[in-house]
Amino acid sequence: MKKNILLIITLCSFLNIVSASELDEIDDFKSLLDDVSAIATKKSLNVDYLPSVVTVIDAQTYIDGGIVNIGEALGMLPGIQVQLSPMGYTMTTVRGLKNPNAYLSDKIKIFIDGVAINNEVSGTSSFYMDFPMQLVDKIEVLRGPGSTVYGAGAFYATVNVITKLGNLKKENQIFLGSGSYKYMTSGANVYTDVGDWSLFTDGYYQQNDKSLDVKNNIQATDEKMQDVSIGFKAVNGGFEFLTRFKQNVSGNFYSFEGELNPIPSSPKEHKNRYFFAQASYKTDLKEYELETKVNYSHRELDVGANIYSVADIAGKFLAVDIDMQEGFVYNEKSQEDNYEVETTITLPKIDSHDIFMGIGARYAVVTQDEFYSSVENTIGENKSAILAHANYDSFRYRENKESAYWTNPTTKLLQDDLSRSITYGFIQDLISLDEDIDIILGLRLDNYSDFGAQLSKRAGIVYRADDKLVLKLLYGSAFRAPTLIEAYANGHINFRAGSQDIEPEETNTYEAAVVYSPNLNNKFSLNVFYSQLSNVIDLEEIQYTNPGYQNYDDRVSKGIEFEYSYRTKLAHNLYFNASYIETQYTIPPEPGELNIDQSMPDISKLMLKAMYIYRPTTKLSFGTTWHYYSQTTQTKLQWVSSDATAAAVHIFDETLSYKISKNSELRATVKNLFNTEVFQPSYYYTVDGGIQREGRNWLLSYIYKL
């Protein structure tokens, strides 16, 4: 009943916002269309005219709608589904292109203020998804391939998070927050001018004591979190220095494989620590614009996790008369350093050509690599007794799955002395044939020290039929280099080995887009796409397949994305999108059998999302967000007999914002307003219906601008 009442209210509000009387109130709203982005071309253009499919997220609008962090913001966009792994890692799936069995590596590339969050070891930047929107100015999201400018990893999408600090926003503010699960946060932006220098800094801290009681399990989840970041930027003319530190420490969530049975007595946690610093200098040489960047980044990972309970493991070791009471736990520690230099040049306009080119080099090196497994440690300490035992041959625990460890017992996750160097060059030409037609052509060549050269290509045409209608035809190729884990992991019990023969994933994507803006308040966009992947990097655990990471058959993803927005100067701001995606997934066959083709498991084919912000006065606003995800697709893995799908779900959030004074604002948000049961796919389909997420929860925040 409550859902029906809210739907009626929302519908009535929508009918009201498109009434003729409202349109009479329109003054000069040209600013409503001034969404400007440089992510697609490295040149600032109105997003409607970009030769790409780009959405620019205005942070303040999303905050008014109740969006808390980057991950939630991305989850509002068409074709993007944000899920959670059992260990709490944020998985951002774009257009259904997911490797369900190799979930640790992202298929998108994340930038913070134009600085890539590089990670060659595991290829994930999920630890940045909890970055608060209060410090963000806007987020540029390029859906589709972006490797011609951004290189490896700009595969399904490229995301540039532009903070207030990074955008040189001269704003002093503090914010405080509190919420469910003993959540607390505080943060600030500060700027000052010292002589010719402009100095900007920001920072935040957040924590919670989160734990969810989960059905059909003995224990609750451990999702305690402490997260902190501090950033600094100094600007003097064409010189800029930018640095940021971020650390996140979280609990074990559902454990490695989603099992909450009692395991060890000691708690487990995950720590991610990331630091980067970049110096850049931009200058004009006659009519040429030259920019040089030098940056360094350091990543630390310290993960401890539960895998199987004491009871599960004790029974295995009793076969060789060993009393094993630790359960199966593991710990991984790694550190990685990245060094990069890049020079770009924008040529003066030659006839109708705007040419942008660049060269660069990056060096990545693993500086720490430690791996501990309670099972492997017990085997090592009792090796002589195990070898001499009559049941030794039958004991070889999971040898058919992880033969690499039995061949080469080691306490290293990766091969020794690993490093990787990359050199690259790219060129892009934006050709204006006339006032109405633009063409973009791009090429990039990346050369990796360990697997050779990779060419990325791009072409697109934009036709502005009139002031209201824009048509686009786009093509792009992209690649994702194998992570060091995928290529060089030694292999351990319950962990797969890498393969040095693995090749980069590649995609060729074709898109057609229409943008229609009948007036300054309304905008419609429709995009259809077709993507073909080759050399897909994944792993599978069917009984007779070769265990470990390897390249698999081609996959295809196709779909349609629709966006609609309505904005007035003050009262109304409505955003709605819908997407339907069909992605092919092939399960490797058993010997002598045929491939098993199916729709991608774990993904919702249909997604509907909306955000409506109503401001009856300049001091008060109401924000409503709605997500709908259709039921996920069941896997056709032969050994999975349970119903592993996550049910279709509607989720509503409601936010009330009130300006107490000119400089201060109070905001209250209720997430999952109707306390809907929300489930997400479990690891390897071990839990019927998926893993359960939180119900209704709340957040209260206060912002003061100096």
C-alpha cells in the first residue's frame, strides 16, 4: 500500500512538472545545457556534441537526491550495475560485460582528478568507490571503449572523478554525518592564496560498526569500516602539484566464499592503502599547447579472509591423522609502485583539424609479496608424516583444482621480482567538416614489456541536424592487459594459477546515438550498442577444465540505453533512464562435449532508475531515487542445482534537505525506504537466492560553508 501511495505521488508530481504553466516560468536557462566534458576528446565540449556516449554527474544534484558516494553515483547511470562481492569489494559492471569467476579485476578505468588509479597486481580500484560525494564537484563517465586516449583498462567505461580540490573550486566547507550501524563521518574543503600560489586541501574520515544478520547462516557479517583520505593541490600559473592519500580498512563481510560458519577465533580484515603524487606543467609555445606530467603511485594490500570452517577442514586432515583446528584462512600482503611520465601536445588548428597527441612511459614494480594459508602451512609443517601416511594419495587436498601449488609449494602469490614497463603513443584528430558535422579519428599504440604491442582504434561522426537533434555513429576498440595475478600467480590451494601465455582482452564496440532537446528543459537520448569481446580472460572450475586463468571464446553484448532529463531553474529536476542488455556467456565444455551458451549469469537484463528533486522553496528540497533491477540469470553450470538467481527488486530512497542559513544546510536520507529485501549474487552460487544486503537505514548530515 505504501509503495502504491508513493508511486501515485511521484506520478502526480511528474504531471505537474510538464504543465504549460510551468513552462511559462522559464527565463534564461542556457546554463542547464552547459554540461561540459573533456573525457572523450581531451577538449572541452558540450556533452551532447561529443563523439562518445558521455554522462556528466553534477555532484550537488546527486547529493540532493541522497547519493552518498562514487559507487552509488555510478549505479544511477544506464547500463551500469554495482554489486558487492562476498568479501565486500565493489564490482562495477557496465553493459553486462562481467567475468563472473574472475571478479577481482575491474573492466573500467578510474581517474581521480585526471590521475589514473593504477594497479597492475589485481587490476581493481574498487576501494575508491566509497569516496564521499561531498568532496566531489562532478564525475565524467564515458561508456564504451576509451583505450585510444587512456590505454589499457579503459575497456567498458572510463570514469574521471573531479573533486572540488581538483577543479580549483574556491570553497571552504565542513561536513558532519551520522547514520545507521553507528556510522559517523566528518570532512572539509579548505583553500587559500599565498602570493602567486593557490593552495587547496580536502579530507574526510568515516567509520561504522556494521553487521547484518543473514538468513540461513549461523553468524552475522562483519562489515566494520574505517576510511580516511586527504588531498592537496598547489597551483602557480601553468604548474600544478596534486597528491592524495587514501586508506580503507574493512571487515570480512561474508568471507571469501560467502560462508558464515564459525571459522577462526581471530577476526579478519582487509586493508587498502593508496598514495599518488603528480606534478604537471602546461605552457603555450607559440600556437602549440604543451603539457608534461610526472607521477608516482604506491598501493598496499593486506587481506585476511576466512574460506572454510573448522569442521570442514578438520575432517579432511583427519584422513592423515592430523588434528587441524584452524579452519581455512589466508592472508595476502602486496605492495606495488608505479612511475609514469607523459607529454601531450595540442597543435594549432589546421584547416578543419584539431589534432591532439601524446607519448608516455610507465614502470610498475612489485615491492612486497607475501602469502599465508593455514591449510598450506599445516601441510608444510607435517609434510613428512603426510608423505608417509597410507592415505597420502587420497588426501592430496584439491590437487585436481590447484595442481600448481602441489607442483611448486610457495609462500609467494606471484613469481619473484615482477615488474612491467609500458611505453605508449597516441594521436587524435577532431575534424569539423562544417558547422554541423564533426568526425573523430584516433589511434594509440601501447607496448608492454611482457606481452608486446597493442593497437587501439577509434572513429566517430556527430551530425547536428538542428539546434534540437544530434545524431552519432561511433566505433571503438579497447583492451585490458592481463593483471600480474592473471599472468603470473603461482597458484595456491583455493587460488588459481596464472598463465604467461595469456593475451589481453579486446573489444570492438559499435554504437548509434540520438540526442533530442526540444527546449531548454527537456532532453532525450537513446543509444544502441553492439560489443564483441575476444580473448576473454576468465577462469572456470568445471571438473576437467585446465584450472587457472586463461583466454576463452568470444562474447557478445548488445543493448539499448535511454535517458530523459527535465530541469527548471529552481523547482524541478527529474532524471530517468532505462537499459536492456543481452550479453552472451559461454561455459567451457567438458572433454567431448559442446560449449554451453547462455545469457551472462548474475546480471539484471532490465534496469530502470530515476531521480526526482523538488524544491518548493529556495530553502527546502525533497529528493527521491528509485532503482529497479530485474531477476538475474541462472547459471547453467552442470553442478549447480540450486536456484542461484537474485530476485527482481524495487528500491526507493528519500532525502530531505533544508537550508538553515545562507551558509549551513541539514540533510536527512532514508535508504531503502520500504525495507525491501535486497539480494546480490553469491560467490559461485553457493547461497540460494544470493547474499542478503541491508534493509532500511538512515543518514543525517550537516554542511557548513565558510
